[in-house]
Amino acid sequence: MSIEWVNRAVDGLRAWGRERNVEVDVDEVRLLCDYASDYLEVNELGDFRPGTFEELLLEIYPRKVIAPPESAPETVAAARTLVEFLLDTGEIGGKTAARMRATIDEIEPEMPRALADTSKFGMAKSLFSAIGPDSLELDAAGGRAEGETDGPDCDCPGCAPLPPVRLAPAEEVARAAREVPLLVDAHRVVTWLAEGRRTLTLRRSLRAADARAIRDGLGVRRPEAAWRLALELGLAHSGPPAVEAAEGFRDLAERGDEEVLDLWTAALELLIEGLVPLTGERVVDDGMAQIHDLLYRLQSPVPVDALADYLRELADGRPVGRLDEALTGLAYAGTVQRTEDGLALTTHALWGLREVYAGMGMDAPLAPDLAEGDASGLIAGLIGDGPADEAAERDIAEWLSRRTPEQAAAELLAAVAGAPAEVRGVAVTIVDRLGREAAPVVRSYLDDTELRPHAIHWLSSRGLEAPALTPEEVLWMSVDMLALALPAAEADPEGFAENIAASGPPPHLIEDMWRVEHPDVVEVLELLGNTLRDQAAAKAARKAAFKARSRGIR
């Protein structure tokens, strides 16, 4: 998905074009940057390399973008413009720019062939791209084209029940906890102080000279926080006369998993209770419990701007200064991680917080293991408030590993016969991972009205014998695929608009969707009418929605 650096890059490109009187295809360059960000781990303009353009134009575009081969020169021209922009703004040097130009010169004659190569098409493009207006000339009655044959009352977040969570295996959590920088540094500080027979201030704090020596000599980023954590955890005694390591003190690497997990849970509890001032930003240090509780309950990244607003509310409007530095402190403590979408709990923080909540007597449920259930349970668990993407992938892979391809296909397709589009779509997506061994089962669903188009696509995409999709089936499957996206579109309309602009159905296909006997056709067309950026396509969708409602299709 598009991220902030892309928006900044496009704004800079517009200004650059105006200053130099250069015509810039902003939409095409934005698409280049979007796909580079989504698929090639390009996180800023300076990450572009000659190979980036090769993958973008010969692999990503043919798979994702609905565009005729003759449109290739426009995309190539946009790529060349981007190279000149990168060079002029100092993002790349002259030698890199020369290699990029040479790469694009080699790509130019290849790109039209790549755009026409159907073996490169993704599922959505393979359905939508190859459909020409002439193939959809249905008669007024919807027949085939000519020549075709057959809790509690309080609603504040802290009072709501805790959501079920999916935890990483204990050994994985212990391994991650052993590498938490703050916990590692706490052990190192104890060793240094005890071996040097160092003394503390009257308030049991580090002496200034010792803090400098620990920071400069040991490389400990936050000496006082590391020492305070060690002291509160009981890793050391403060004397007098000098600091001593606690009895049985040893390095994290020498501790067993259970001991490490207990130590990590205790450390996390101290941190969220504010007993170990960590960041130096008072609003953050005072709001540690609320920050971590919010992330636990949402189970998804929180944008940093949204977190700043939340902290201001907690602090009665007081400004939040040095937030980035404070978040770096939380990452040092091992509780959060920065992602492209914001701030999220680490897997070991999620594990530890659940232990803390359970120790407080709160109901902290675990999400069921979807791999243990049948196909219906797997699909139901993946829909709605299901696990995060990474956990979902593990569940699906584990579920499939316990079955042959034939068994998996049989269970999944049987479970969704006559089901709503979202349920059917999840099953079809999982079946799409299966190899040719599942062909007999998939073929058996050619007689099922709703699953037949999906079965045809599955077979034909693997080079297996399959009937051709009729125009009616093409339309029905188009609506069915879009109906699958309805929940996601409601949750993230901007993201849906971006995706549908790049790989959605063309206007001539939308115009005939009203004929489809699909229960979600009106909702799908209304969604397209409200979100499509192409005004002609949006207008076609609104007109088709009106016709569908007039026919009483709901």
C-alpha cells in the first residue's frame, strides 16, 4: 500500500517538473513507487536501483496492472523521468543513473511482450484483463453472446473484555527475551558494578562518572534505566559497602527458558507500571500501561500520529515532545517495534502482557489454534477479527500440512457450498495454493453453479483441461471476487480505492454487472460507484447499480 514517503516523493516530483518545465506523468510514477514499496522493499527514493526497474516493469506490472502492450512506452517514459528526478535531487549519483538508463533501454523492447504474457497474470488480472467488450455482448434477457453454447455497560477501552490473542511458542519467546537490549544491559551493568566494587548515591542511583563509563565503555545506551531494572528485578544488591550481584546471578544465555520467561514477565510488569523510568518523556513514561494495553487490545499497528493524539488525551492536552526518541526507548526495552503502518507489540511483549494480565486475575483468553479444527473452523477463524497476517499464514500452512491436497480441497469446497461470497472466497484462496493433485476434487465442482467459475479458473491456470468461462460466468465471478473485498473496503476505503484503481474491472465489464444473479451485486456496484477514481467507470457502476435495484436483485 502507498505510504508517506511516496506522497512526499510525488509532491517533490511535481515541483521538480514545474521548475524545469518538464512534463511529468505523476500517476504513472506514483504507481512505480507504490509497487516498489509494496513488493520490492523500497522504503525511500534512494533505495531505487537498476534492478528495481527490471523487476517492476517486467515482473510486477505484467502481474498487477491491467494495461495493453501498447501502453508500455508511457510506463517506460515515466521510469526515465523518475531516474532524472533521482539524479537531480541527489538521491543517486551519475554512475547509478547511467546504469539505470541502460537497464531501462534493455527493458523497453521487452515490456510490451511481458504485458501480453498471460502466464505472468495474477488471478484478478487474468480474469479482468483479457475480457474485451465484444465478449460481453449479452442480450437483453441476459443470454449468452451470439455463437455461445451451454460486557460491561462502560464502553471505555480499559473496561472492555480482553480479546483472544495468538501467542508464539514459549521457546521462541524465551529466545527473543534473551536478546532484549535493556535486559541484556541490566545483566552487563550488574557484572561491571559488582566486579569493580562500585558504590551508589544515597538514592541508590549510579554515580555520574560510573554512568559515563558504562555508556562509553560498555556501549549501554541507557545506563540508569538498565541499573534500575536490575535493582528492581533483584539481580543485584546495592550494598553497602558496594554493589553485589544477587546469589545465583548469571548471564541470560545461561538461564533456562522458564527462568528467562519469568524474568521477562517481571521486567515487563515493572516497565508498564512505570517503576523503571525509561524514555525521559514524561507523558510516555506516565502512559506506559495505557500504551501497551491499547496495542494489546487492538492487535494491529497504531499510526504514530494516532498514538500522539492518544497520549495528549491521557495528558489532558499536554504536548508530547520527543516522541520518536521515546519510541526508540520502548524498542530498546523490547516491548514495541516500528512497522510501516505504525507501532506494534513484539511477540514477546504480547506473551508477557498476557502473563501480567492473568496474574492480575483478568480473563486473558487465548485464540484457538485454527490448524486443529476442520475446514469450517479454519475459515471462520480467518474471517473478521481473525489472527494477524503472519499468524494466519502459519495456521493455513499447518492446516494444509496435515492433509493431502485432495483431502484439503474436498474439505474446503464442501464447507462453503452455498456460503456467502466472503466465506467462499477464503476457501477458494486456500485451494489456489494446492497443486495439480487436487484436480479431481476441483473438477467435481464444475457442476456447482457458484464454485464452477472458480474451478474453471483453477484448472485452466494450471494448464489442465477445462471448459471456457461463459460471458455470464465471467460477470458472476467478477462480482463474486469484488464481494469478497467488501469487508476490507469498509475498513479501509482508501486502500481499496488504490487497489481497485490498479487492478479493477474496466467500464465495459461494470456496465453489464447488473445482469448478474448474485446476491451481492447491488452492494458491489454501489461500492465501485463510490470509490472508483475513473469517473467513467464510477458512473457506469452507479448506472448499473440502479438497473440492478430496479430488477429487484439484492
